[in-house]
Amino acid sequence: MTSATSGTTRQQPSREPSRAIDAGPAGGRGAASARSVRRPVRTPPRRAARSGPRVLYLAFFFPPTRASGVYRALATANLLADRGWEVTVATAPREFFADYLRSHDPSLEGRIHPAVTVERPRMGYFRWERDVRRFGRLRANFPSLASAAYGWAQRRVFPEHYATWLPHLLARAVRLHARRRFDVVVATGNPFASFAAAWALGRALRIPYVLDYRDPWTFNPLTGDLGFPEGSNAWTWERRVLRGAAEVVHVNEPIRQWYAYRYPFAAGRSRVVYNGWEPDILGRPEWVPRPAGRPLRFGYIGTVTDHLPLEVLFDGWRLARQDPSLAGAELHLHGHLGFFSHSAQPLLDRLPAPEEQLGVRYRGPVAKAEVAAAYAEMDAVVFLAGGSRYVTSGKVFEYMATGKPIVSVHRPDHAAVEVLRGHPLWFSGGRLDAEAVAGAFVEAGRAALELTPNQVKRAVEHAERFTREATLAPFEERLRRIAGGR
């Protein structure tokens, strides 16, 4: 048993480390496939000594990774533990995040609730392993045969590379359940191997399961295009897991509607649970006067990816700085350049050259513990987002909670509009082009120069509807009923 590092990023009394169980070095480097659990496992009796329901939370992306979506999974596990649940999280091995994805932030483990038990079943690394010395026997001696077997498993068994996690995950879950009964399984995707595992465990162990679509499975939220051809077994699997789910959760209403249309039999069991923001990280901002004589400072916090409309942002910024109110204004970008190390240089090349003297500064990543301080340095925030009406972006909730003017740089049909609407300091040009973005910058800049305590108060009141507690509490209450009302 290994322990996660004690957390220092929460603004509250320090917590003891969470319990974490490692599987040790991963094996099975060759082709692997998932097997359905065919025979029901005998359900052990309930133990009266438990204080709350017991949940198995299948969250492949969980600390220490910093991959997209980890904060939703972390917040969900922590809230359930805060409300008396016995929470066991099944996630990927640490070495996968550190050595293969290279998306790794060990400090995040310090934010896991001390009552949460973390299990890390092994997985196969066929898709990611490049070191021939670590190939399995089949792949090392018969590489073509191993590749063909792996491809067959993808087409005929489960259409996802993370399927190599499934055999080890299912075996671990069954053993844990045999020792002490789970009342409900919750699976968050992607990856969607967790959905297949929830379905298999639900059938085998005769317990309800809930699916949390952190992302859509079978369509691309950035474009709205289908992610698989109609004959793919991804559709078969999605239909299968949805039929058996006690509840299906989506991050916004447009995605929920897409799924309700595609799978009407599950529409009555589908709900929206927004991502939300965390007051224990940001605090609750209050109005403070701007530093006298300092040029306006706009800021963006978030991962910079190639899906963001960076060229439109910088073209709009060039135009906006011609307005006298933005003379000498600066635009600070905080965050990682992509989710993986190879993404950094191409994204850095898309930023304006220093010789342009546009006041654009890349500040690098910002730790969660420093996010509130970074926002405090800004006069206005820039909500830069890619995608379409199916993409909300988790950062929009933090932006609303800063109490500062918000400049929108995204498509007008972006899903975040449904939560931004009504915010008293939201500025959008209504289009995604340089002129509209420049107008939003100018309006937000003038608002920042004239900001009043009442405006800040109203902005924070709007954001209060989207705290993690506010968004997750109704879900927890429904989950408790699904688990038997305990």
C-alpha cells in the first residue's frame, strides 16, 4: 500500500493522505482484450456497521494525471466522501500517466479526500509501448501476429485502446465486492472502457450502475461529426450500456439532447450535471480598487490546445489595442501548452512574436494553489474556447466566479453560452471574428476601469449557482436513492 502526498492546495485544515493501492509494474504488454463476466458472482450480505452507501467509482483519469476531466472526477469522489459515502476509486496505474502519457502532476494526489480508497489495476500498454525490451513474448517474436490479434480485439471485442485495462479492472472489482459489497457503480468516460466495466459488473454483481458522460462517446463534440462508422461495434456497446444504466449524466443540455434523440429509450434517465467551480480554491472574490496608473491586464488560464481559435484571438487583440482605453494593455496566458510534451513547441509558435510588442505574455503553467492569485492579478478574463454547441469547458465556471469582466472568444453557439447568459459582466461580440473579438475586449476593458462593488457582488451571485457543491449535490441525492436510500 502506498500513500498519496498530503495536500496543501486546499484552503482548509490539512488532510491526511488518502489510501492508495498500487498494482505494481504492469504486465501483459502484448495484445489484450476484454472479456464479459458471464456468471453472476454471489453477492455478500450487507454489513450493518457501515455509516453510508458504498460506491465503486471507475475513473481512469484521476490524480496524479492532469489530463482533461480529472477535476470533475476528483470533485465527485471528494463530495461523495464528504457526504458519508464509502468511496473506492479504480483508476489507471501511476506509471501510465508518468511514463506513457507524460501528463503527470503528483501534487494533485494531495487533494484526494482522506476517506477515499484508490485502486490502480494493471493494464496492457500495446498501443503506447515503444521500447522493444518491454514487449510481451508474442509481440517480440511475432509482431505481425500480435498486431493482427490486437486489431481484431479492437474491431470485435471493444473498440478502444484502453480495453487492456478491463480484465484487470474487472478482476479487482469482483474481489473487492466479494470482501465487502458495493451498493452502486459509477463510471465516468472517457475512456469508455469504464462504461463496459460498469455494465459487466452490474450484470455480474446485480447492482445498479450510473454513467457519467464527461465527453460524448460516439460523436466529436468539437465538430458534431460521428466518431464511428454506423457498422462499428461502438454503437452496439453504447446501446448496451445505456439500456442497463440506472442514470445517465451529461455535462450540458445540447449533449443530453443529442443522446436523447439517438437513444430515446434512455432519455427519461438522463440528466445534466455541470462541471462547476470550487470556492475552496478560488475563494469568494470581493471588489478591490485597481492599481493606479497600471495598464489594463487581461488574462487566460487553461490548457492551450490546437483546438483554440488563437489566430482570431490575437487578430482581435491587435485591433482592440488601438482603442485609447486599452493603450499599453497586456494579455497574459497561463497554462500548459497542450496535454502532452510534444504539443508545446507548435503551440508556442502560434503566439505573437515578441518584436510585435503586443503585450502578449505566456506565463507558463499555474498550480491549482496559485490559481486565485493569478486571477487576482487580472482586470478582466478571456474565455477562449474551441468547439461547438456541444462544448461547455470547465474553465467557464471559474471565470464567472472571479467577479471580473469576461471576454468571450468562441463560436456564438458554444454550449458555454447557456451558463454565461445572465452574467452581468459578460462581453461577447456575437461572432467569432477579429472585429467582434476586438469590440468585446474594448467593452470589457472599459467595464474593468469602472468596476463597482455591486457589479462584482452580482457576478459572484450568478456564479454561486455553479459551485461544485451546487452542481453535484442533486446528483448525490439521486445516487443515494439508486443505491437503496442508505
